[in-house]
Amino acid sequence: MTNLEKYNNAFTETFEITEDKLANLKYQDIEAWDSVGHMSLIAALEDAFDIMIDTDDIIDFSSYEKGKEILAKEEYGVEI
């Protein structure tokens, strides 16, 4: 499984949505992406990539695209 597939899978499984909804998805765009859903997504990503995401990055993780930028940071090293 590629990193993109793992990343997409975390979103689709956490929020129970299809991949076609991911491209422009932002925090609170869908009912499932509330504060509880946000932490579930973070946990799924941490498990998928075997990383621990810093609190500041959890707060900044505001969209599907922003998440890619955050995970590409040197401390995580996840290229998507």
C-alpha cells in the first residue's frame, strides 16, 4: 500500500466517505469531521505511519491538503 493509499484510507475509514470527496475536504465540512472525528483521524494517521503528531500540527491539520503538508515535514518524513 502506498503512502497516498494509507492517507486516503485513514480519511475514508474514519469519516465513512468515498475517495471522491477528499480533494477539497476541510475541517467541519462534513458532520463526521468534528473535534472527536479529528482526533480519530489523527490516531488513524499515527497508526498508519507509525508516527506521533505534535499538538501544534494537530491543531494546524485543517484540511486534506494541509495534512499532506504537515506529514511531509522533516520530523515525520511521510511523502504523499
